[in-house]
Amino acid sequence: MDTSDCKLPGSVFVHQPESLFERCSWFYALCREYLFRDHTPEIASSLFPAGGPEPGTHVLEVGCGPGFYSCRLADEYPQLQTTGIDLSENLLSRAKRRALRRRLANCEFRKGDAHALPEGLCRVDAVVMSRLFLIVPDRETVVREVFRVLRPGGRCFIAEPTSGFRTRIPLSCMWILSKFPYTPAGGFREPQQADVMSRLDFAKLIGSQPWGSMKIEYDGWYQYAVCEKSSEVEAAA
Ligand SMILES: C[S@@+](CC[C@H](N)C(=O)[O-])C[C@H]1O[C@@H](n2cnc3c(N)ncnc32)[C@H](O)[C@@H]1O
């Protein structure tokens, strides 16, 4: 992989308060498995519109949690390599166990911050991001990072829930569960209320990057963005 143009904009790991996802990883993994919608078919048709992916295609899942999509895609398309990035060690351990149980050799997980994606991860063919903007403090930086690490011609699929009420239920349960056995002095990193984005804010956020093409869709409970980085970006750089 050519990493020569992959500049890392400074790490933001230091002094992070504890995460609800770290403390309640088991609960989030249950919600992901049994409660949330599985968007794998939409992801596949958006990222690989010409049919299956080419051998060696590299898909990055940012904020992968328990590795649901990284494993689903790696399982369905053995010619893919998937990499899942998350801040939570406990969720990453779950993701690794999931891949191991399914004997997926084309799926790996690493600790990393969506605001400053790990060095060496660049020129990926595709990015998947699901339910992450709800949580991150600086959405614009995250979308800029996604744009940066995609290769020219690469695509991303982003899914965000639209219902504050439905999103609040799992988050509130996690807050309640997190009270036991103790609450860290500095509280938790995540908000008590899920901050779902309006259609306008979502479209503005995604449109903050100079995509070659960008499609935004809604289906009631979710809003989606499918974007392609122009293959002329490299030529112009
Ligand atoms: C609501 S969950 C979504 C997980 C998964 N994408 C899904 O669809 O179920 C948000 C995930 O983002 C992770 N996360 C939060 N802030 C992050 C950051 N700055 N960088 C990377 N991952 C982050 C959390 O640990 C958690 O696993």
C-alpha cells in the first residue's frame, strides 16, 4: 500500500474520559445483533454497484463497535479485506472473537480514533460508517478523515438513525447500567441524549467534502449518504 500521501493529523487519544461503549460493550453488542437494522444489502449494493467487489478490495469500517458489518462483509465476500476501527477495547475484543468464531481470515480490527485515522490506513477502496455521528464530538473532522483515507474513485456508505426517541432507548439503558458498580469521577464521554441530525445538517455535513458524486436518501428511521471521491482528485493534487 502506498502511504506516502497519508498525513496523520495528530492523535486525540489523551485524557479521554471513560466510554459508555467500553463499560456496556455486552449490552451494545446485544442491541446491534438483535435490535438495530442490518444494512448489509444496502452497503453492498452502494459500495459495489457493478456486482461483487474486485479481489483485494479494502473496506474500512469506522466506529465498527462489535464488528457486525466488517464480519458480515468479509463473510459474504471472501475476496475482500475488511478493517474495523474503534476506540473501545472491549468492543474490539468482541469484534475479534466474532471474526475468529466465523473463521474469517480477511477481517481485522484495530484501535483508532475516527478523528485521526491510524497512519497506514489510506487509499482504502471503501468506507462504511454506521451510527457514528450520533456519538462523535467533531463530525466535520470525521467526515474529512473519511474523505482523506479514501482512494480517488473510492466510495463510502454512511447510515445514521433519524429518530431521537428510538436512539435514546439503548443509550439511556447504557447510562443506567453504567451506574453499576461505580460511575467514573469525570462521567462518561457520551452524551445522555442521542443527538440525531436533522436532514439539513446531515446533508450539509456530508456536503462539506468535495465528493465527485453524493447521494443522500431517507427511509423514515435512517438517513444514508453514498459518496464517491472523484478519480480526478489525484490528478489535480
Ligand atoms: C453507536 S456505536 C456504532 C457501532 C457500529 N458502527 C454499529 O453500527 O453498530 C458507536 C461506536 O463508535 C465508537 N466510537 C465512539 N467514538 C469514536 C471515535 N472517536 N473513534 C472511533 N470509534 C468511536 C464507539 O466505541 C462505538 O463502538
